[in-house]
Amino acid sequence: MASIFDVGSSALTSIQRAMATTGNNIANVNTDGYSRQDVLLATRSPESSGGVQFGTGVSINDVRRAYDRFLTAEVVSRQGSNGFYSSYTASAERTDALLSDPGTSLSGALDTFFAAMEAVSASPTSASERQVVIAEANTLVDRFHYLDNRLRDQAEELNARVETLQVDINLYAREIAQLNQSISRAQTGVNGTPNDLLDQRDRAISELSALIKVETVTQKDGSVDIVIGRGQRLVTGNEAETLSVSAENRSDGPIRVFLSAPSGGESDITALMVGGQFGGSIEASKNLVDSSRRELGLLAIGIAKTFNEQHQNGLDLNGQVGGDFFEVGDPLVTGRLNNSGGSVVTATVSEVAALTGDSFTLSYTAEGVRLTNNTSGQTQLLQGSPVDIDGVTLEFSDANPNLVGDEFLIEPTAGAAASFSVVITDGAEIAAAGAGGGVGDNRNVRALIGLGDSSPLLNGTRGYRGMYNTTVSNIAVETRSAQANAKTEDALLQSALDRRDSVVGVNLEEEAANLIRYQQAYQAAAQVISTANDSFDTLIRATSR
């Protein structure tokens, strides 16, 4: 039968543990990711004597951490949304500031260029006025180059950021997989609940969720599987897959994301990556930076092609037919790094009005050559080369089994702003006169000026200024929307954190009260031991006579 010493001793031991746990809570009040712990006490199994059951004291049943899986899941979800919008908004604000700033905007350069043309119209034979046109044309070209260079820098920075985030994601994935293994082993053994390991895993999942959208699936052995993006499994038990990214042959090219299993095999999951800073950076690169560069390129092509066409209808001061005024490069065609080398794809602009600013992916598949519009997602099998698509003529090698897997990114307008240039250097070569007119005629220069108010782009729906203003307007709307969403997500995340912390966080006042309560219980238990000792001494003295 348990003695009074046993009962008192069990109380002292249990209360000591409870006081130590309370002290640990206080010590970790500022530790990120720490969950408050409570000692769960349970009555020891009673003993029977003379048909009566007597208590044998107290024991520690478990040390439980404060935890609410629903509140934790909400925080994880909000972390992903907040990370996305914080990253996306920063890029949107930067792009908006670049395109709308009067000091860098194309609008002013276009106005100044056409004002110089008006001066030539008023004085067709003036050499100085003609040279001003050449100078303003170069200023316009320089403005295109400046904007494209800044956007290219931004694209490169976003790609570099995605690569850095990819490294962090893989580190968290491996950490979670290792913690899964440790937690699973601990929970199947006799060491009790591994609270600190569970906190470490929750913290790793929370930090991972800020980088990319995360969903968790808890398994029976205590491990947690991690699903990212739109259903891609990153961690399964103690195994982590590896995320990798590639911009192919260009540091400023569209980023692609791949997932590799430990057993081998790689899949392209670019279209499935959403949420978090990772997804926000990819979306910003695609929807803001790349889109703006393609639209700038479309405008550059539109100016070059339509201006040249009209310029060739006039006569210069030397009585010669006008030549090209501007020049712009061909569409960009980028092959994947692992292409076979046996396929060739070229692209040329065939109809300016039909250009959309979209990019395309041409893929050699088992069923033939497939073309996908990267903006709309529409796809089609091409029936032989050449083929005209949205104002672009594509020529490509015939499909054969050896080329299956080859892939090309076709960007009809993306590089045009960078390659935009002025061909004419002598003002006398400006074809201001109409056909058959004298040197003082201004009919062709008036027609050239009229291009500024016409709508030669996007199937007759946009002019030069309208095209740029639409780009600026779209970015401005996207920026305002992103800012509003970021503000909302900040508030929602903070609310979710507050609700979770009210459950799992350490309250110093509560812990101080617990210390007083345990101290009183400890003193009482010590008194039990003292009383037992006195009783034992009395018994010894009585039996020693």
C-alpha cells in the first residue's frame, strides 16, 4: 500500500514539473513559433485495502501544447495571400511609376516628335527644321530603349528573386521532411508528445507559406504532407521533392518552374504556381513586366512599319522616293536548352494591324506541331509551314519523331522596343513632299503627321498615343487593385495571427498566477512530507521504549 511519503513525493515531483513547464513558458515568451505548454496531471491508480480503495497520489499524464489546427490553417492560408500581394504590389508600383512618370513617359516624346514634324510642314525646305525632326526621332527611340532597359532590369531582378525563393522553398521542404521523420518516430515511441518538434514544424510551414501557397495533409503517423500551388505535392512523409526554375537562354526571359521527385523525373508546373512571394514574383513578371514590354514592342513595330510605309510614298529634298525612316528587329524566337538541335523556327511580322502583343509556344509533339497562345491559353495543331498567326508568319521544320519534345518561345513584339532605331541621318532625306510635288510641297509630311491621330494598331482600334495610354492605364488599374488587396490581406493576416496567438501565445500574467498556485501546492505537498516524517518519528520513539 502506498504510504503518505509516496503520496507526498508524487505531489512534489509532479508540481516541480508543472513549475518547470510554467518557467519554460515564461522563458520562451518572445520565442517565435513557441506554443504555450500545460502539464496534464492524472490520479495514480488506487490501491485496495480491506475492501476500500485508497488514492496513491498524482502523476504527469502529458505535457500538452496549446494548439488549434483551424486557426493555424487560417494563418498559413493568409500568409500565402499576403506574401503574394506584397510581392506583386511592389512590382506593380515600380512599373506604374516608370511608365507614368512624365520624365520617362513616351507620351511627351511622341508629342515633341510630331511637333517637330509640324514645323517641317510649315517650312518644308528648312534644313534646321528637318534636323530637329531627326533629333526628336532619336529622342523618341532613346525613350523606347530606356523604358525597355528598365523593364528588362526589372524582369532580371524578378527572375533572380524567384531563383532565391526557390532555394528557400527547397530548404524548408527538406526541413519539414526531416521533422516529419523525427516526429513520427517520437510519437510511435514512449517519449511522449514532441511539442518542440511540432512547434518547429509549424514554424517552418508558416514561413514556407509566405513564399508559396501551402496546404497541409496530416497523416496517421503524425507526419504532414505539403501541397503547393494548385495541388503539387512538395513533401510526402520524410521525402521532399525539389523545385527548380529556369529562364532558358535569356536572363530576362519568362521563368519556368519544374518539380523533381527523389526517384527521378521532372515535370513543368509553371502554370500551377500560385500564392506567396514566389507566385507573386512570377505573376508580376508575366502580367506586368513582360506584358508591358510586349506592348511597348507592339507600339515600336507599329510606328516603324506604318511610318515607313507612308514615308515611302513621298519625295525628299533631292527628289528621291523616301526610304525607311525607322528600323525594328524581327520577332524573338528562343529555343529550350534541351532541344534536339534538329528543329528550326523563324518568325516575321506580316501584318502590323493584326499584331496582338501576345507570345506563343511552339511545341513538337507526337501528334504534330502545336502552337499555344501564352496569354489566352488557346492551342492548335499547325498544318504545315509557313503559317500566318495574328500578323506573324511562322516557318518551322516539319514534325518527325526525332523532334518530339523540342519547344520554342515566340515573342513577336517583346524585343522590338530594344531594336527600334532611326535609319535617316540627313534631314534632306525626309520625304515631306507628295509624289509629283516640288521641294516646297508638304503633302506627305501632313500624311505622316496624320498617323499620330489615326488608329493603325490592334485591327484599327488603337493609335500611337492610344496604345501607350492604354498600357499605362492598365498598369495603373492593376496597381491600385493590388494595393487595395495588399491592404486587405495585411488586415486579414493580422486578425488571423491575433486569434491564433490568443490561443497558443504565452500570457505572462496567467503564467505568474500559475506559479503562485503551484508554489502553494508545493508548500502543501512539502507539509505532507513533513507531517509524514513527524508521524514516523513518533512511531519510532513509541516502539523504542
